[in-house]
Amino acid sequence: MNEDFLKVISEFADVSRRTNAAGKLAELMHAEDVCCFVFDPLVNSFLPAPGFPQTLSNAKEWQRFLKAGLNQVKYKGKITVSQIEKDAVSISLQNGCVLILIGYRENDTTFTQLQEIFSLISALIKSEVLNQELQSKLQNAVQSSKKSEQLTKYMDSVRAKLQQALKTEEEFISIASHELKTPVTSINAFIQILQANHPPDSTDNSTNYILSRAKFQVDRLIRLISDLLDVTQIKSGQLDLNIEEVYLDKIIDEQIQDYQSTITSHKITRTGNSVSKVKCDKYRIEQVISNLLANAIKYSLTSDRILISLDEDMENVQVNIQDFGIGIAPASKSKIFDSFFRAHGKDSGRLSSLGLGLYICADIIKRHKGKIWVDSEVGKGSTFHFTLPKIK
């Protein structure tokens, strides 16, 4: 390889001088011009190599010529340059680089030299292309990292705001519930005093009716306030349990008596028994049974009976409360114990609630290390089950 070719190769190493170097190479090869391309698999096309003109007036024709000579050591064809069709020869290498000589007057000696030169030039160009790709990937990685960091900071900010919003909401519910409880309790006491002065057998039926309806609504409001207070305690982890050893038989019997003395629409029947004690908060388990009984009555207006059964195995005592009402749709069963969720049976449009009772029941049973679940069929009713561990 003579000195002129070596000078050309050294000039190709400088991207800013590459166009001039290509002109000198064309002159040495007895050609009018030299162009170099690199195949980019991402776009499935040839792109001008670094340092060569990056725009072509007839790009489609160049692509056809380049692809026609792909993987051929030497390819002869025609290419239009400045609206003039000229002879052209391409040299392809395995690394995806292609050199095109425009207006080349073929000479075996110079072509052999050209192959040697192009092997060196293409290695240099390919290295530059790979370096550019690596730099691009590095920049993308840095940008992605920055975006990820920004996204993490944003998500942390959103999470903090949500936690603050939830805390504010819970504090509001707690304060509002406490503030409501005192006056509502006072109203309830006043109604009871009025009822005492108007016994059921008095002749003032209209007053008795108004007082009974007022008492019913105030009792309902007291239960709602209690539920809201329980929810705030649950979410803040402050729902304390006063554990003692009890028989579930006794708690169930007391709850049946309380309900049966005030409810005439349903007959509550109990079957089964348990001779084992459980450790529990008696008040909270009464709350669970009362809530399940209230729901059984509320959602079985066309029925007149509720069944409560009690049994036990080696590990647990199990309570089952069955109604014969509207039932629960399959899609709602998985959400039935979520807070503020209300299952909508076809006949439940007029049956309002906050959707807190079952959520509170589930949390109470969970805190006792028990389980709670429901079996239900639309139009046939529901059976709620819960278990409590036996004392061994």
C-alpha cells in the first residue's frame, strides 16, 4: 500500500476531514466520487456513515442500489447523480458497511488496494457507529434514570398527600362522630322520658306513633355514629379488645332474646351447641352477631325466619346465620367485607346503609384470629359464617 493511500486512511480518522479524504480516495481510484453507508437494523435501511453527506436527493434509488449489492463483494450498477445516470460499483463487507465508487473506471490492481483500504476504513467507521449507539443508549439510560427518579419523587409526594388526606378524613370522621354522639344520646334520653309519660296503652295513639318512629330513627343514627367511630379506630389501629373466656352459646341466646323481643316479622331459631369456651371481647362478638342478625332480617323482607346454628371441631367454634332473602350476586361476594361497599340485590333499592357493618365484623373476627365468609345464592338467601379458636 503506497504512501498516498496511507495518507488518505489517516485523514479518514478525522470525521471533519472525511469528505476531503473521500475526494482524494476517489481521485486515487480514478473515480468521480466515493460514498460510504452503514446498515442500521433498527430501521432496516442504509444510512450515510459519519462524516459523509447525510441527505440524498434520490434516497429511494440509493437504497435499491445498496440492497441489490448487499453481501456481494463487488456489485456493478447504475445510479443517478445530479440527474445524470452514472456507472457505480459497490463493495460490501460483513460488518454492514458499503463503499460506493461513482464513475469508477475499473482496474483490478486499484480495486484490490481499495478492498484493503476499505477494510480499514469500515472498521473505523463501524467503531464510530457503535460508539454513537452506546452514547445514545447511555444518554437514554441517564434520561430514563432521571425520569424514574422524578417519577419516584412524584409518587412519594402523591403518596404523602394521600396519606395526609386519609388522615384528615379519618380525623374529621372521628371528631364529627364524637361531636354528634353526645347530642344524639341526649335526644334519645328525652324521647325515652316522653315515652315513659305516654305508655303504649294510652289513648294518644298519634303521639305514641311519632315517639316510636323518632326513637327508631335516633337508634339507627346512634348505630351509624358507632360504626363510623369503629372504622376510624380500626384504620388507626386503636380498636382495643377486652379479652375474657366465654361460652358462645350464652352470647347467641342473649342476642336472640334481644332481637326476638322487638322483632315480630321473623322467627329466629337456633340449633346446635358448643361446650367449649373461647377467648374474646364479649361486647365485640355481640356486635358481630347483632350486625349479622340485623342484616339477615333487613334483607329477607319476604321471609319470616332466620336460622342460627352452632358447632365446633377440634380447633374452632363456628357460628352460622342463615336468611332466606334476596341473596348476594357472585360479583359482590368478594367485596362484601370491604368498607363502604353495598351489595345491590334486585330488591334492595330501598334498603339503605353505609356499608360499614360487615367491614367492622370482618376486622373484629380477624383480630380474634378467626375467619368470616359468606355463602349466598341470588333469590334464595345468604349464610354468614364465622369461627373463633377454642381454648385448649
